[in-house]
Amino acid sequence: MTLRVLDLFSGIGGFSLGLERAGMRTVAFCEIDPWCRQHLVKHWPGVPIHDDVRTFRGVECDLICGGYPCQPFSKAGKRRGAKDDRHLWPEFARLVRALRPAWVIAENVVGHVSMGLDEVLSDLEALGYSCGAFDIPACAIGADHERRRIWIVANADGSGLQERFLQPEVSRGARCTEDREDSALDVAWPAEPSMVRVVHGVPGRVDRIRALGNAVVPQIPEIIGRAILEAERGQR
């Protein structure tokens, strides 16, 4: 069976790109930014796109994924947590509660560890999920920048979850950043990075850079997705 993915806070589709490479299928997106929605329409024709998670009632799915807004927790901001009107984890949790997918994958900044992560894990556990959080940076999959992110994986069954997600291909990112400062950057991009189609003079440059800044590195959800499919096969 191909796992059906509901992609929340979709951006330009980094989660879905990785999970589909792993062998899953996206059945719906939810993204508020009009430029990003145009990108999703182009690359996932025919897949429904909803524009506001606060009014979205969801679709039948086996996995919900998404990087909910980081501004309430990021050390680059005021860290207002639940007082920030961009605090949308409760909407993510509402859809998990309503749809009861077998799997949940969420992503956020490393500052989430000291603000808000305990609430997220507690909410998932209260809904009956076994869950874990992993610090996996982009450099763990060979990127030339660190881009540390916290990845949350939850399973409604929990059978074999810890064993599967402590395998080296999933957990090596946490080990490679162990005992390092949150703000440390061993490898920084140049001021004008060599990102195709976002250099000066290309239309939509600001939209493209903002979208790339918010996007997940697809290779990480691909690795997580493959581990999930392996766990699914082991449960049958």
C-alpha cells in the first residue's frame, strides 16, 4: 500500500518531494502563500491545495507532515511562543486529532527545543502516539551549510519506532551536532549563493529566496520516509 500524505504548511513542497521519492503519494497540500501555491500547482497538477490551515478540515490520509511556523520559537525573533499569532501548532494537532493518521512528521528550528517542543511531544502522546525528536542538520546529508532543524516523528502504533529511528541513517544528524552551540556555523554560504534562478535580475527573486529559506531539505524527509516504509513492512 502506498502511504497517502497530507502536506501542511507546504511551502514549495520540500516535504512532499522527499516523501514521494521514498515511495509515498501526496493527496493534498495546505499553504497560505500565493506564490508557493503557484509553484505547487505547477509541480503537482491535480493535487488539491487549501489555503488556510485554520479553516481546513483535512482529507483522508496515512501521514501528516509539515513545518509549522518557526517565528514563535526562533532565536532570531521575539520568542513569544503561544502568544504569537503565528503559533499554529494547535491547528496541526487539531488535524492529527481529527484525521488520526498512522504517522506524523513535523519540522522546526532548533530553538524549539528550549521553547514549545515539550508541548508538541506531550500533545502527540496525549493523542496516543509514540514519538521522538531528532536534531538533523542539512550538513548530515552532504549539504554545504549547517541548517540545523528538529524533526519530530510520531506513530500511532509505536511498534519498533525507536529501533527503526535509531538506525544510523536517521540518527547520525543528531550525533554530528552533539555538544555544539545553537548558533554555531561551521560552513556558511557566501553572500550571493549559487542558487539557480534566484540571482539578481530574475523575476520573483524575493519570493524565491523566502520560499527557499522556509523550505526543508528534501533529502531528509526522504530518509525518514524510507525508514517509515521499512517500519510499515515490518509491522505486516
